[in-house]
Amino acid sequence: MVPLSYYLVLSGILFACGVTGFLIKRNIITIFMSIELMLNGVNLSFVAFAAHWHVLAGQVFVFFVMVVAAAEAAVGLAIIIAVYRTRETLNVDQVNLLKL
Amino acid sequence: MNPNLNLWLIPVLPLAGAAINGFLGKKSSRTAVSTIGLVFPGAAFLWAVTAAWRALSMPLPYQEYLAHWIRSGSFVVDFAFYLDHLSLVMMLVVTGVGFLIHIYSVGYMWDDPSYYRFFTYLNLFMFFMLTLVLANNYLLMFIGWEGVGLASYLLIGFWFTKDSAASAGKKAFIVNRIGDFGFLIGLFLIIQHFQSLNFVQVFEKVSPMATETSGAGLLTAIGILLMVGACGKSAQIPLYVWLPDAMEGPTPVSALIHAATMVTAGVYMVSRSHVIFEHAPTALTVVAIIGTLTALFAATIGVTQTDIKKVLAYSTVSQLGYMFIACGVGAFSAGIFHLMTHAFFKGLLFLGAGSVIHSVGGEQDMRKMGGLRTYIPVTFTVMLIATAAIAGIPPLAGFWSKDEILWKAYQANPAYWVIGAITAFITSFYMFRLLFMTFLGDYKGIQVDDHGQAHTTHGHGDHGHGEPHESPWVMLGPLVVLAILSLVGGLVGIRNGFEHFLDPVFGSEFPKAIAEAGNTEWLLMGISVLFSFTGLVLAYVLYVSKPYLPGKIAASLGAFYNAVLNKYYVDEIYAKLFVKPLIDGSTTVLWQGVDRKVIDDSINNAADGAQHVSDNVRHMQSGNLRSYAGWIACGAAVVIAYMVWLGVGR
């Protein structure tokens, strides 16, 4: 039996990777992938706790998160395509029309 | 039930005149302005006479409630009026003399460009003065007190484009504030200890209190504080300095405000508070000493002045001193008697001086007059009457009242009498000096071409003056009426008639003295009359028959003469002692120190700091998505670290 802490550490590493990628990358698609990484890091901790405590609520939460992530991917990718078509770039720093 | 006298009309009528002239006068003709400016005070005078006539047949004091003002628990101050024999006399003097001076002003101020403004202020003054006189409580009296101060300020600085007039107005206002400070503290003490400002209630509570024969108690403190207020308003030592400067105002103003009415407000206030003063002999002594010193001090300055109005100003200060001597020895009715006769003859003297100034085209220096008797005979006659009256030559008004005061002063303390009699001699001397310098000898004035300057500064520029000419009858009329009053006004004092009239207010003082008023009184009267004539003769010798003598005497007196000529350097001493330190202190400490360094700097620094901090913090909100994410991550990290620390701590 793999101890709970292993899962949690892996979950933390995944989340930290996601955060780091989100913060340092400029490409919108990479950022998008980093967000997915963070979501999945969290998902991992949910299922790990669910298995450890034998509570189904954690599993249910993961389904919700996956549904939301799928919806987000659909909408987000559509936006990214729209952005690319109008701005011809995927660099977030150049998508700054609303900035003063 | 008493009939209603509608006293409130008396002050309100001039107020209405002031309002109409103030709001509409600028675009109205001079005739309209004069009509409004005369009708309202005239109506007030008529109403005052009617009220006085009706009041005499009913029990006095009469009180009239107009409206309520301050009601805080048991402490009540109302707009209410109080009429007893004292306020009745004051009311008649103020409205009567005031109305005459209004008439005179029509002639004197006719060519002034701000004609309507003059009458507005003059009517406003009448309103406040009558409020002061008729109030039934100290607070309403104080409103009038401050109001006349305001009117005085406005009228002294009437020709405000002249620097000296503007600063004289300021000086009068500021010096009066010092006196008002004492007055106010006196009122606070009264409120604290008697829970009322109503004359009747306060005096009811004071009456049963023990007389503070030795040492100083509450009543002494109140008395002295009230006297400080009176010193300011009535130009007594040490606060008299504003009155001579107040002569910068138009001459009718000097006559009305700075001779006949406003400056006597202090005497009226002290007399009104006689119950308090009678219970505080120490305060009374202070009043008497201040009065005596002022009378002598101002009279000596009057001897050396050459400006005709300045002589009269110092004479006013000196005569007010007499009134305070009377109050100080407890002879309040004698003080009020002198107040009344003084209003007649000093009002007349000022108006006469105005007529003289008018006739010589704005010149005020007596050395440039002389010989005017033949040019302006009517003015000369009335001035002669007034001078004889103030000098105390029987049977004119001043003789009766001054003699009354001197007699009462003698009974209290012969020292007062000695100084008073010497002052009477000096008074007679400088008044006849004024008369002789102005009217006898040869005319030394300049002819028409040279005094264009004097014209414009005094506001009647378009008169053609070939040689001195008599004033119009609108000015001479009031002079004649006042001259008649100065002639016969004192006769009410025969056999103490005036005193008995005021007995209901002051009680009959000196009952024993009246009984034994025999040889001593006649002797003293004889001496003071002798003094008056000596003054007359001396003035005649020095200024008519041997005009070279005054210069020699002045030279032989040397430094003393210079000191008197420069008014004992009092203005300079005040400037060094009070004004300069105050200005310097205000400039360096209050302005540069507190205002600039503390208040301004703290506000500026706070604003600068806020700008600086915001400028730095602004960079947090860059609009850059990833930097926001970074801040969120940092925040999350801090929260997690805190939770971990909590966990460890447990």
C-alpha cells in the first residue's frame, strides 16, 4: 500500500509545476496546459484522500472538476483560436488591449 | 395690566431705515436717501417721546417682552426691553441728539459720493445704540454693545481709501475687543453665580449679599471686569488710545458716536450695574481712580493739540473721566446728569467744529484758522455757548452737572475733588484756547487755490471757497437747538431735580449729605467757578493779548512740553510693549512656526506621502495577467506558511 503522503507530495509537485508554468510561460496554450496540470494535481489529492478515508465525496468532486475542465478546455481553446485569428500571436503579453 | 408701549419700535425704526438705504440707496437720489435716513430716526425720536410721556404716568420699571431667544433649562435670555428712569433718559438723549445730528449730516455729507452709505451706517448705529440702552438683560445689551462697536468701526473708516482712516477704524475695533474680553468674562461670572443675565433677576440675587468691604470677592471681580469693558467703550485709561484716532471719521460721526452717545455706553453700563458696584467698594474705588486719572491726563494732552477735532476728542475722554468719577463715588445720577449735558454741549462742539471745518474747506489745524468770528457768526455764537457750557460757567449746562460731580467727589474723598477741580481749570483753558485760536485774531488760512487737496480728502470737493463762509441752515438748525439745550439743559439739576428723577433707579444716596449741603457746597462751587474763569482769562492772555507767550512757555518747559505734545508717548509705548511683540510673535511663531511649519507642512507632507506611496503601490496593478497570478501565488504561499506555522505552533 502506497502511503497517502506520496500521493500528496506528487500532487503538490504537479500543482507547483502548473503554477510555475503559468507564471513563467508566455504562450497561451502552454499556460492553458499549466492550468490543466494544476487541476489534475488537485484531482490527485482528492482521490488520494477519498481512497484513504473511504469517502466517495472526493471521487465525486473529481468528476465535477473534470467536467468543468472539459468545458473550460472547449471554451478556452475556442477563445485561443479567436485570439490567434485576430491578433496573429499567442503571446499573452501582447494581448493587452485593455491595459492602460 | 400695564398698557403696551411698543418700545421695540424705537430701535427697529432706524434698523428699517438702514435696511432700506442699504439695499436701495445706491441707485436712489440724495433727496430720497435723506428722506429715508431722516424719517426713520425722526419717527423713533417721536415714538420715544410718546413712550416717555406715557411711561411717566405708569409704574416704572416697565418691561416688554418681544420674542424668546435662548432657553436652556432655567437659563432664559429673551428679546425683551426694560424701561426705567435711567433708560428713559438715555433713550431720549440718544434719539434726540441722534436725530439732530442726522439732520446736520444732510448738509455736511451732501457732496460725499457715498452719501447713502453714510446714512445706512448712521441708522444702523442708532438701532444698536437703542438696543443697548433698552435691553432688559446683559446679553441683549452686549449685542447692542458690539453693534455700536461695528457701526463705529464702519464710520471711522468711512473714507477707507485714506490709509489713516482705515487703520484708525481697525485700532478702535481692536482696542475695544480688549475691553469686551473683560466684559464677557464678567458676564460669564454672572451666569455662573446667578444663573441669569436678566437685570432684575441678577440684581435681586445681588441685593441680599453682603457688601465686600474688605478684600476682593466675587462682586468685586465682576465689577472690575465690567469696568474693563467700560474702559474700552468709554475710552478710559488704559484703553483710551482709540478715541483720538477715531477723529478720522466724518465730523457728524465724531459728534454722534464719539462724543454724545456710544462712548457713554460704558457709563450707562456701570450705572445700570450699580447694584453690583455698590456691593463692591473696591471696584468702585477702581472706577473712581481710573476716572480721575483719565480726566486729568486727557485734559493735559488737550492743551497742546492743534487739530480742532483732536482737542475735542481729548476733551471727551476727559469728560468721560468725570462721569466715571461720579460713578466711582456712588453718585450715579450725577454721572448720568453729566452724560446728558455732555451729550448736548459736546455734540454741539463737534458739530460746530464740523461747521468750522466745512467753512474753511476741510482744514482742521487751528493754527491756520483765526478770525472766523466775522465770517461765521452763527457758528461762533453756538460754539461760544458750548465752550462756556463745558468750561462750567454758570448757569450753563456743564456747570450744574460738573459741580454736582465735584461736590459728590468731595464728600467721598477730597483728593478726587482737587484733581477734578484742576481738570476743570485745564478744561476751561484748552476750550477757550480752541475758541480764541479759531475765532479771534486774524484769519491765517489759505485761500481757495491751495486747498484742493484738503477738499478731496474730506469729501466735499466741489465747494468754491473764496473765503470762509457760513454753513447752510440744515447744519445750523441742529446747532441752534443743541445750543439752547446747552443753555438750559442744566436747569433740570437745580435743587437736585434730576437726581430725584433718577432716585427710583439708584435709591437716594447721601441722604445725610443733602441735609448738610450748606456752606461747603457753596464754597466749592465758588472755587470751581473761579477756576473756570481763571482758565478763560489765562487762555485770553496767552492766545489773544500776548500771542507770543505760549511759544516761550513751551520752550521753557522743554522735555515735559514735548512729552505732552506727543501725548505722553502712550501710543509709542503701546506699540513697543504690545503691538510689536504681538506682530513679531504672530509672524515668527504663529505664522512661520505654527501655521507654516506645523499645519501647512503636516498637510503637505501627508499629501506628498500619500502620493508617493500610491505611486509605488500603483505598480502592483500593472494590467499584466501573469503578475496578478504571481501576487495570488505569493498570497497563497503566505497563507499556507501561516497555516503551517499555526500547525507547528500547536
